[in-house]
Amino acid sequence: MNACIDLLCLPNCLSGTLFSAIDVLHAANKLWHLHHPRRKTPPFSWRLLDSDGAEQPLPAWLPASPARPAAARCALLVPGLDMDSVPQLKQQLDRADKALRLIALRHAAGDVIATNYNGAALLARAGILDGRNATITWLIAGWFSSSHPKVNLLMDRPVTQDGGVFCSGAPAAATELVLELVRHFAGDELAQRCTNGLLYLPARFEQSAQTLSALSTPTRDSVVFKARRWLEQHVAEPYSLGRVAAAAAVSSRTLLRHFREVADMTPLDYLQQLRVERAKLLLEVTMLDLPGIVEQCGYDDPCAFRRLFRRQTGLTPAAYRRAYALRASRRRWRADDAMPQPEIGQASQVRA
């Protein structure tokens, strides 16, 4: 399960990709520790490498890496390069012999290779993308496709994975790229917990704030907006179509028609989605038992809610909590359960 993510720091690279990767890995370790408080070795460590493969000291203001276990699997994260034009990018690629050799050697050794933005051009020059799926920034997709016709360029997704090669095209997709590395090395459950905490998920934010600002539009769906907003503010109350219609200032029949036209569901369907989303949040971050959660979600019958939850998520509430709760299922926590911190200078002492 343990993995060391090596961060390749190249001249003129987008170093923010490397720093944000450390943030994601550090968060993954913290979330993992909350779920496994008695285990001492977190799943991820990281190193900063130059184009010769030599380890460089991390800036003091970045989170220090945990010690790298001897049996840790490895990945090489290749950032994109700052560029003004395709000719200028080609000049940088022509001067990147050391980095290209390192990428090819690490790939031949069986390590995972990941890249962001225009970094796929480096991977292609290193000869590891022929016959593989990849993606790249749309700014140079035409040039890349003509220059590397053996690469299957996919531009309809934020991250591609083909074997042990991961690519993302947009600079802002660097977080999603590292989350896919978390998924690859540590599994779906930790990746989902990281996704829940790090990415903008509309349903999660809507439930936490009891609002739905994205729907505030003075168009035909204003009736649906009013109804949805009322439902979001009354999730725990018994459902009444008449009360929802009154809040939207229309008849029940008109509300049903508008809701089906705009949302392709009924108000009750939408309320059930809200209740399941609230239950997921409570299962993740509280120790409430199921009857307490059911009450918070506006139900009287735990069995009925359990059926609804399983129908929408594919898991029972208990199974969902086991998979995605931020902490292990213990009601009492001690102050010394805090995640152990690495010693000063530990990161710079790690060697391959």
C-alpha cells in the first residue's frame, strides 16, 4: 500500500503542480490516519528530484515527507513546462535529454509515470506513450497529435490512465491527477474520502450550507428553484406536496409538471436525494447511530430509510460508514491519537 511519489523539478516547469501534489498527498495521509489511528506508517511519502534523479531538499514551508518504507512502490510525477509557443516548447524539449532518460528509465523499471498540462510531450519524447491513451492541454493538441500520431489522444476527460501512465491536460486538473494516483496506490475508499474533502462537490456543499445558489435563476425553472430551496431548508420535516407547492406559489399539479420538465424527477425524488446526501455526510463525520441519522433525515422507519439508502448508493448505511468514515468507529478519542509528525530534516535524509 505504501508509495513514494517522486516530484521531478525541471528548469522552467510549473512548480505549482509539485506543491499541490504534496498538499493532496499530505491530506491523504491525514485522512488515512483518522481511519487507522493505531497504524504508524502512512501510505504516502514524497521526494523532490532533479533531472539527474538526485534528491533535492524540500522548501522548509512545505509539509515534510514521512519516512519512505523500504518496500514502497514508486511513481514519478512530471510537471508541465511553462511555454509561450510551440516552437519555444520544442526548444525546451530538445534540451531535456536528462529528464527524458530519467522518465524512460523509471518507466522501464515498472514505476508509475504521471504528468500534467503539456507534460505528455515529455513522455512522448521519452518514448513511453506510443500506442497508449493520453491527454494534453487543448492549446497544443493539434501539434501534439500530428507530431506523435501513435499516441491515442483523448480530450474528453480530465485524466487518462493507460497501464501505469497517467495524464491530465488542464493545469487545474493536477489535483484530480494526484487523486487518481491515490486511488491507484491506496484504493477507492481513501481516494473517495480525499475527493469528498478536496474537490468541489455541489451536493455536498449544498447540504452543508442548506442552499442551492447554482439554481438561482429568474427563468422558467424559478418555480422549481423555489421548491428545491424549500425542500433543502426542510429536509428533516415530513414530506407534503401541498406545502412544497405553496412555498413555490403554484398548485401541486403545476409543481409536479414543472419539476418533471426541469429536473426529470418529482419533488419527493429530489427530497430523497437530499436525505441520502445528508445521511452520507453524517455517516462520514459523526458517530451518530442509524436511528439518530434517520431522524435527522426526516424518517421514522430505519428499515425504510436503509432500503432507500441502499437503492441510491449500492451500500447499506453501515457499509458506507465503514468505507468512508473519516475516523475508525470508536466513540472515545485520546489526545495522543494525533498523527505522529516526522522529525526535522527527516525528508532530506530519505534515500532511494
